[in-house]
Amino acid sequence: MLKVGLTGGIGAGKSEVSRLLSSYGAVVVDADKIAREVVEPGTPGLDAVVAAFGPEVLTPAGALDRPRLGAIVFADPERLAVLNAIVHPLVGARSAELEAAAGPDAVVVHDVPLLTENGLAPLYDLVVVVDASPATQLDRLVRLRGMTEEDARARMSAQATREQRLAVADLVVDNDGPIEALEPQVREVWARLTERAAAPPRTG
């Protein structure tokens, strides 16, 4: 099994890279998706979030009000740390379950937005970083996701810098250009990953 960490700043296009790798045959473990699952109604995770942040972070239907919670934590590093301390262990446990279920010859890609921030690079055989300039990230968040520029900048500043992400990268996917330029790069990355997965274990 080859364990790969996939990361990138918000708006860099990591989700599209993850989708392409999955279509080629990777087993993708999506930390964001799992993070939503572990705080669904009726879960201990949601109970813990409500205990920490109060019932105002719930919708009238009893689900987590993500925009409200996001507005609280992304403007306050201490509150963000509280949320991460609740969610990250739950995500880690579920990710380990999914990885264990993959076959011994699988290429398991862990889609982890905060890989750099949480010092997780050593957990993986290789780290793939999806890279885009801050200007490109900002444009995509405002134009494609409908964020205000202020909110977009706050989300970006809560993450690692571009330089910090690139410092932990074994492979880099440049997604500063048009979507058409992305697939050939990801196909090349997949070729590198499968080649590495098939190589005999290193000794010494």
C-alpha cells in the first residue's frame, strides 16, 4: 500500500485533483467529507461541538450550521483550535478504518486540507501539493464560490502559506492555469504514484 497525502490551499483546486485520482483508481480518503460525517445529527461529535460553542451553531432542524460556526472559528484562532481538537481525532479514527479496508496493493490518497498546518506530512509515503497563487485562490473563491473578498482572505490567512505547503511537497500540481492544463499533470502524478507503489520496499 502506498499512502499519499494530498493537500492545497482553499481555492487551489484540490477537490478536482482528488476526483481525477479517484477516477484513475486511487482509494481516496476525503478528510473534509469525513469531517462532515462525524458531526452529523445524533453523533457524539456534534454533541461535543454544541457543548463547546453553544446551541446557536445549530440550524432549526438540529444540524450543524456550518456558515455560522465558520464565521466564529475562522476569525478566532483559539476557537478554531477548540473545534480542531474535537473534530480531528474523530476524522483520524475514521480515516484509519477506511485505509485498513483498502487492499495491500492500493494507492490510498488522503485528501487533507490542513496537512501542512497540523504537521502531518511524515505520516505519508509521498505528499502531493496542489499549488495556485494567492491571487488565483482569491479570484476563485469570490467568483466561483460567491464569498466576499473579506471572508475569502480570512479563510486563506487561517491556512498555511504557499511556501509552507511547497516545503513539504514531494510532487506539485500547478493549478494556476485553466482546467484543461490540470488533467495531463494529474495523469503524470498518477503514473508516478503507481510506479512507486509497485517498487520493492526500500531497505536500510
